[in-house]
Amino acid sequence: MDMRVKMSNKGRLWQIFGPVLCAAILLLVIFLLPWERTFSQDAIYQAANSQTTTIFKGSLMKQDAFKDDYVPFYGSSELSRLDPLHPSVIAQKYHRDYRPFLLGGPGSQSLAHFLEMQGTSKQLKGKKAVVIVSPQWFTKKGQNPDAFALYYSPLQACNFLLGIKKDTPTNRYAAKRFLQMPEVKGVIKLGMKRVTRGEKLTGFQRFYLENQRRILNNEDKFFSTFQLRDRIKRINKQAKLLPATYSVKALDQVASEQAELNTNSNSFGINNRFFKRRLNKRLLVKLKGSQRHFNYTKSVEYSDFELMLHQFAKQHTNVLFIIPPINEKWSNYTGLSQTMYQKAVSKIKYQLASQGFDNVTDLSKRGGEQYFMEDTIHLGWRGWVAVDKAVKPFMAQSDLPRNYNIHNYFYSRKWQKKPYAIRTINQKLYDFNKSDSLKRKIVRQQIDALGIKGSILVIKNGKTWLDYATENNTNTSYLINSVQKSMTAAIIMHLVQEGKLSLQDKLSKFYPQIAGAKKVKLKNLLDMTAGLDLKPGARLGRKHFISDNDNVQCDAKKTVFNAKMLGKWHYRSLNYIYLCGIMSKITGQSYEQLFRDTYVRPLKLQQTEFLWSKPDKIVASGLVPGMVYRNGQYNTFKFKKALHNAHDELGAGSVVMSNHDLAKTVHYILAGKLLTKASCNFLYQAAPPAYYNGGFYNDKSHNIKKANGGGAGYYTFLRSSDDGKTIIVIQSNKTKEGEFDILRSQINKIMLRLLK
């Protein structure tokens, strides 16, 4: 009887719980099995602007978005306010070729962002990102645990643990910080403990986490579109308030109009709705003077922030950092020290600059400008206009991998507690006289961050600052390509100086058969304003090289003249080919003879040769083969093709030089040894848009000359002060398609810092 009762009870229990258990097992099996799901473009666009924690914690929607034209905008609560000047609205209105993917909300700081980034590392490799980093994150204890709980993702925690390949300071520090968050539990917590000790996961832990990740990934695929905040109608509505044609002036006008509609006359200039909701009189009394002891210069957040920087470096992501201000009237009321705030800003900027993160827009001093802030701490209407002025040109850059120089020092307590003063930062970053050795170190870090494989030479005020190689040697020679034009131009100017030529001479005096020769002056050839070009489809020189003179005659038959372009800048090596022919006619010497007599012999150049020199001379010069990155690897550029191109380019890309030979030659030209000061001033005159003349781009506002060479698997970047005393030469024999313009721009920035 008792047995029957027990069996009956078991039957009833099975009837009650059996279906539930079966359903749970079935659900577990379903979520363990791999399955695919695709999302519509509308769903991704909605997710990009929803700012829900579901999207923040997941992976799939973001991965799909970042494969296309979406760019992550990392931040916190300031991203939530969708006024007409918001980045998402501007991108929609003006059909930008990118769309912001908003990541973050109230309370999201560096630690939460670092964890979130674990799921999109592959998709953001070599891409772009924007970070709005508020110094107000940098409280003493950093990330608030309760806020972290809102954004904590077990999926991304699994990705972090399973992605660890070796013991590193970054992994140990990250695991230690995660363990300080109560939300981290179970096997994930046990795994974090092992990482802090520098130990590998156990076999069971790895097995468990891999299966948990599989389940969480499937949950992400299934639930990621649930409860999305639909803000698309609002974005479209706000976009209608913007002018039809983009202009900063027009946007600023809209910003002022919108601000006047949404603010009141209270003493803080704060958004009226915000004021009514949160700042009642009792609270205002309590807040008066309450922040006078706040200190953002000492915080664990600096090391948490370093986790984000490490992740960006790992992904080779090009990042724009934006530092917002605090409402000046509000800080005066609460007693928050603006001096302290600027110290925190300087500390953040130092941490960025010293590791190669040089795209920083500092808005921190603009908190007193009308309508720049929406409330106490959030960017307002004109603030978003300032953000777009930085974002627009940043997004116009090509997507190319960036290299950074990450320092583990920024994980140390010493750095967290270091009260960096503005004066100290400015000295260490910019004052050469008082901090020469540190400045040299920072310049090297910035050059190394370019990721160039080759030889580097930096000369400051006539003294060698840096002379090293990341690959090859310091005396390796490279094909300098178009940088040679500066030397060709100087020979012409030297002949003018001797009275053998005039820059007003017409091209017809030497080559009457060339189209438009009666209208083109030598000066036009030097500054690329001759209006000359080759016929469509034609190339310089012959298929089989005969002689320099034959090449010039051959080019003359293929030349066309556009009268409308006379006096307008049009960069073509053809101009300098004719200059080579002219100097040969005047002197009776070949271009090569003139080059050797002008530079090689007087300066005793040891690593300078023409590409067609005898093999033993080429070997003695230290030339390395040019390499081009294709199909996932570097391939050697064919020497025969490079040699043919060198003959065709003659005075515009036929010489190989080492860094030292190149720097010595440039100094010889600019320092008054080859050309007089008057000749230099006349030769290097230039007009917008290119300011090009004499083989240099002449930056008159900073007294800098720039020349760049690229081709046949070689890069040469030359920057010099007008007097030739401060020079940067960077050369490489490993090139990638599309990176030339990015490197050129970054080296310009380094040169400007060098001259400060």
C-alpha cells in the first residue's frame, strides 16, 4: 500500500513538473545548438540609436553594424539627448557615409565599455571609433558597482576569459577590477581569480564557459531585437529642423534658436525641463558649495581608461577622443574647481598623447559659452556643433590600421594617484628647453605608433635627436620617388642664380614643339601650374628605354595643353621631366651628371645612387627591395618595372638615398649653401590650394616644408623647417594601399609638435 502511494505521488509529481523539466531540457538543447539569424537594415539602424542595455551587452547586432558603415560612439548619458544637432541627427540629415552606433548611458564608464568591446574586436579592426570621455568619470573609486551591474554582460565576460592567450598586466588588472564588482559571479568569478594570479583556466572552466557562451550567443540572437527603443521618428523629426545645406554657421544658428526655445532665465542657463524635474529649491540649497572638495586627478578610473586604450590598440582602431566641459555657472555654484578640472583634462591628454592617441578634441574650457551646455554636465546645442566640427574631418580619413605604443605604467597606483598639474604637463609635452629628453621620448613614441617598418631620422636645431630603424638599418637607402623633385628644382634655381636661366623664360625657348609652350613659363613648371598633361591613356617615356633625351622627345608628342588650367595647380611629374631636359640643354650635361656634381660629390654622399647604377654600386648604397602588401602578405615589387619607371620619372623619382644623405642634401639646399636666401624666398613662393613650389609643399604659417614620395614599394616622408635645421626623415620599403595619406597627415602633426 505504501509502495503504491509512493508511486502515485511520483506520478503526480511527474505530471506537474515533467513537462516543465522537458521544456527546460529542450530549451537548453535549442540554445546549445548553433543557429543563424540575420537582421534587417531598419532593425540595425533602430538598435544603433536605441541605447538599450540589451544591445550594449550583446554582440550580434553590433557585429553586423560594424561590418558596414556604422561607427561606435562610446560615452554615457550625454548621448541620450536627441536634439537637432545630435551626431545621429546630423548624419541622417546630410547623408553622411557613416552612421553613429550609440554605446553607453547613465553610469557607463571605462570598465563597462572595455567589457562591452570584447564582442566586436574583429569587426572594429582597422576601423574608426569616437569616445566622449568625461573627466567626471574620474572619481576616486571610478566605476560605480551599481551602475556597472546595469551594463554587465556574462557573454562579454566569457569572451574576455576565453580570449586570453597569455598572462599580461592588462589581463591581470582587468580581472582584478571585475572581481571588485558584485555582479561577477559563479564560474566566471573563479576564472577571473585565476587570471589575476597569472594562471590559465582549468579544463572544466574552459568547457563550461564555452558552452555558456554558446547559450548566451543564441540568446543574444533571439532576444537582441526585443524592447528596442524606437527613436527613428524622433531623429527624422529633429532632422527637419536643420538647414538643407550643411554649414557650421547655419548649424550654429539653429543651435541658438533651439536653445532659446528650451531654456529659461535661471542663473545657470539650464534646460527648463531638467530644472523643473530635478533641481528644486531644497536640492539647490543642499548642492551649493557641495563639490568644492571634488578631485578628479586621483582615480582608479585612469587605469580603467587604459583598458579601453589597450583594446583600441589591439584592434588598431583609429579613435577620436572628445573631452566635454562642465557648465561654468554650475561649477561656480557648487564650488567645483575649474583649475582641478583642467588638471584632470591634462592628465587624460598626457595619457593619450604619450601612447600615440593624437586625435583629441578638447572642449573642456568652453563651459562658459552660451548654449554650449544643455544642463550642468551634458553637451548642449552648440556643444554638439563643436563635436561635429571634429567628427566630420575625422570620418573623412581613410580606414587604415593605427599602431599605438601602450605602456603598462598607466595600470599602476602611482599613476592613478599622481596629481598632474597643467604646468607640469605642458612642460613635459611641449617645452623643449626644460624637458628635452622626455620630449624626444614622446616624439619617438608617436613615430613608433605609425607602425612604419623602416628607418627614422630626427634632427632638432642641427643636432641628431633620433636615429634608429624599426626594420633594415639607419644607413639603408630607399627610392625617394617624388622627394627628388626638390633637388631638381634647386638645380634649376641655381642656374637662375648664376644668370643662365630666368624663371620667366618660356618653355617654347627650349621645346617649341610642345603644345602651349609659348604660354608656359619655367615658373609654371616648378609650381605645377603649367596646364600640361599627357593625352588620355598615355604614359611617360617609351616601352623600351633608349635615352633621357629620347624620353623627353617622346613625352613632348604625347603632351596636351589646357589653357584654362594655366596658373592653376595640377600635380604632374611631366613638368619636372621638362625641367631636366632644359637644364641639360643649358649646361650640355646629363641630368645625372648635374645631380652628382651638385650633390653627391660636394657633400660626399655615400648611400646615394641612381636606380640604374651598376649592381655593385646599388648594393654598396644599402638599397633594400620595395615591398607591396597584397593578398595578406608583402610581395617584392619587380625591379625591372621599378627601373623602367625610374627612367621615365628622371628628375622626379629615380634616386635612392639613405636618411642621412637626404637630410644632408636638404640642409645644403635650404641653409644658404647652394641657394642664397633670396633665391630660396623666391623659389618657395606658393599659392593656395596646394602651396606647392620648388618640389615642396610650403607651410608658411608654421615655416615648414613638406615632401612625400611613394611608389615601387617605397615610402619617403620628409619634413623640414625653412632653414633646414630641424628635419624629420622617415623611409620604408613596406607599403600598403591606401595608407600613404594617413601617414602623411600624422607625420605633419609630429613635425608641428617637434617645432613647439
